[in-house]
Amino acid sequence: MDDKNLMENILLLEKGVCDLLLHGTIESPTGTVHQTFSMALNDALGMQDTTYSKMAAKGWYPSEQADQNKVDTVKQKFSAQ
């Protein structure tokens, strides 16, 4: 397995962990449990961001600039509602 595939797998795993921790935070029965899940979620989001940043820097997770006309159209659509 090359580095790119390894990083993609790590990123997918981190995203899955973030999803689980988000649900744990939302469904927490007590303040202490909520705080614990919330702190773990913030840590996991930080790890996910670090992995994404490293992949983007190597060109392994390219992103495109959004077309400003499309952004403006969506803004207008939802601000009218």
C-alpha cells in the first residue's frame, strides 16, 4: 500500500470516528458524558483536519474553487425563503 492510499484510509477512519463521536455527543444522557464526547470529538476533528491538510499539500485531496455566480445564486435562493 502506498502513502496516498494509507492516508486515504486514515482519513476515512477519522471521518467515521468523528461521526460516531458526534452522535455520542448529541445523545449524551448527562452533562459529564456530553462533555467527554464533545472533547473527544474536537480532538478527532483536529486529527482529521491535520490529515486532510497533509493530503491537500501533497495534491492527494484536490479541491476546486466554487464558482462565485453559483454561490450567489444559492445565497439568493435561501435568503428569499
